[in-house]
Amino acid sequence: MIAAGPVGNAAPARRLRLLPCELRSSGALQLVKAECGRLPVAENPADPRGRQIRLAVAVVPAVSTVARPDPLFVLAGGPGEAASTFYASVAGAFALIRRDHDIVLVDQRGTGGSNALVCPRRHSRGHNTLGPPTRAEIVAETERCLKHLRTHAHVRYYTTDLAVDDLDRVRAALGYRKIDIYGSSYGTVVAQQYLRRFPDRVRSMILDGVVPPQLPIGALSALSAQRAVRRILGECAGERSCRARFGNPMTDYRRVRAALAAHPVALTLPDPTRGTPDHMRLTTYQLGEVLRLASYTPALAALLPLDLHAAAAGNYTPLAGQFLLIDRLYSGAIALGMNNTVVCSEDVPFYRVSARQRAEMRRTFLGTAPLRDLQTVCGLWPRGPVAADFHAPLRSDVPVLLLSGGDDPITPPRDAAEAARGYPNSLSLVIPGMGHGQLLDPCIDRLMARFIERASVAGLDTACTRRLRPTPFFLTLNGPGP
């Protein structure tokens, strides 16, 4: 397949040859057939003869022989997740859209097959540790990562603004005039910046786990995470069977946190993915990671009351097992160097955290350490180009569907409401009890397909979302009650 020539007002497109390929999910558990190619772009736009990045591009062709002219570009989160890997993990959610629309995947510069900015593995501290890395360790690992990446990248040229230009070059090279966009989490940032820069190229947009343009990511994440966990444990306390089994889970949470703060617990347990013995010390740091990341997904959140109740009674194995499982699920999924460039250029310089907010953060299960550690990294990491209007409010008449989980710990529903103020032709849906990202919730695939088909929220039937419920709380390790 060879792309068409120049499109609209775009610069003349390079020819992009696509050949049969397979996309692999994380761990290669799922394979998706596609057509893949490489599009060279300048790493530094001001130096077109300098280093080139070969963008990894994949097209999953529409099933219909008479496909619609507008493809769906799928943008992954992170920052730092590869679109191709993300799509391979969730391809079923786009099956209805793919009946009539091509799916286009561009590994954003610095991720996946597009000169990924992957830091070397950290010098092993293992799980037998008393807490998070020290400032000295963070500085050493950051400097080590930068030294490694300098061999094949100038890290400052991996920001969202440059990635948005890449997306439009891919659109032009493939011969599409207008596109639909699905963005997840950080992908919503990329989607909205593309809309800001190329408003005439976007037909419709789905934002899932919404970050409003004017909000820097992460400054107050400890407060959002604390509220999400309170809601999750409060929902258990409000259910008859869950309360009968565990009482008030917030009581267990406070007891476990106080106990681990006083005395870390050493234990040995089977690795949840390998089965081999794993020796670890459980501290408030591991507890915080479990609470934060389990609240992203209802299936993991459903285990929290059970794990906390067991730990409060002196059995820390289920809680430690969930930490190891989460550690396996999330480690390696993000190109850390690209993540650092985006966050240190586009977010941290715009943080405005008051003394009152810092005091509130100190009382959360995450505390102020994540913010402090991020600021340490960003004190060393080179900043890249960011447009002057990057954090300006965005207004557009393009049809937009916004999806939020009621218990989302990182992009709560109020963020979607803030973004929606700039989209008069939008619909913002909040799914009670759900976490971060609604893509795999039942009926969301049908809802998205109907929206993309019509490119309108007018009369969109959303009744199925009112029947959605999160995973029931586990009352025993065998599962939820009857």
C-alpha cells in the first residue's frame, strides 16, 4: 500500500509503504494482524538534516471493503506507552468501529518502535527494602539514564507538541483528509493538542480518562488518590454483605498503615507470575503503591477490603501478593525517558502547590514523596519545546465524547467537566464505581461505535452505561459473595 500525495494544506507527504505485520500486546499474550511501515521525521525540527526518527506506524484495515474515509487514530497513555502495544491489548474494544474504519497506530516518538527512550534497568534494590528510593539514588539513576539515552537521542525533542506534528505527517502520508481520535489518559492531552493545532483535520474525538488542557498532570495526584480509595472503601462499608464481612474497611486501612509505619513486615511468598519464592519487606511505601494502582482498575480494587482486613489481623501475605502482581503488571510498560521529557517540560514547571495543599498531601497514604521525587528528576532532566498556549483553555465545535470513572484516582470526573466547558457539542459520561479508563467496560464499545458512526452526541443512546457496575468486592479469596 502506497500513500497518496499532498493532502489539503499539509506539506507534501513522504511516501509510506506498508507491509503485513503483527502487533503484540505486553507479554505477547495477544497478536493483531496489521500493515506496518516507518516514516522518517527529524528529531529536531529546526535541523531537518540532523538525526532522524523512524516513526513506527501501523494500520489495522477496516473489515468492510468499502471503508469510511476517516480512520480512527488510537492514542495511548503514560506518558510513555506505545500505541501499538496498547491497541494489541484492547483490540476487541474497537472491533465494532473497525468494521467500517481503518485503525491507525503511531508509536509516539520516544515509545515502542519510534526510538524508545527506555532507561536501563535500575540497579536492583529488590523488594527486600525499607522504602522508596532515596534522593541520592534518584539522582544517580536519572544521570545514568541520561548518559545511556544520549547515545541515540537528544531527549528534549520528545514533547507532545513535536509528537502532534508527527501525527499530522502520518495522516498526510497515508492520504487521509480527516480523522477520528480516541485518546486514553495522557492520550487525551495529545488528542486535544492535535485538535488545537489542526482543527480542520478532526471529525470527532473520544477522550477517556480526561486531562483538561489547562491542568498540569500530577501536582495533586496524592489528594485525588486518597479520595478515590476513600470512596472505594466507603462503597464496601455501604454494602450489606461487604460491611458484614469486614466492618468499616477504613478502620483496617488506618490500623495497617500505623502498624507498617511502626514496624515493616518481612515475609516470603510465591511470585504471582513465576511461582518462585520472593523475599520482601512490606512497608507503608508498598501499601501506598497497592492502594494507588489497585484503584485504577475495579477488578483489583475489589480485593482491597479483603487484603486490608487480613493484614489488620496479622496476615500480610495477600497484600504483599497484590503488590507483587501490580509490580509485574506495570513495570516495563512505560518508556521512562519519554515520560520524563513530557512531564518535566509540560507539567512540573507549571505546578502551583500551596502550603495548605502540601499539608493535606502529608496526611495521605502517598504523602509528598512522589512530588518531591519528581521535582528531583526534573531538576536534572532537559526541558523540551512547549507551545505558549499549551495550557490555555481549548474551545472547539468538534463532537467530543468524554468518559470518566467515578472512582478514578488520577483523572477524576471533575477534570472531564472542566474540559467539556470548551466543547459545546460534547457529552460527558461518568460511570459510577469505575476507575481509570472505561474502554473495556461492557457496552462502551457499542457506545463509541455509534458515536463515531454519527460524529454527533445528539440523541446518543447511553442507557447501557447506567447498568454498569464495578467488580463486586471479594468476600473471600474464592471471589464475591452470592
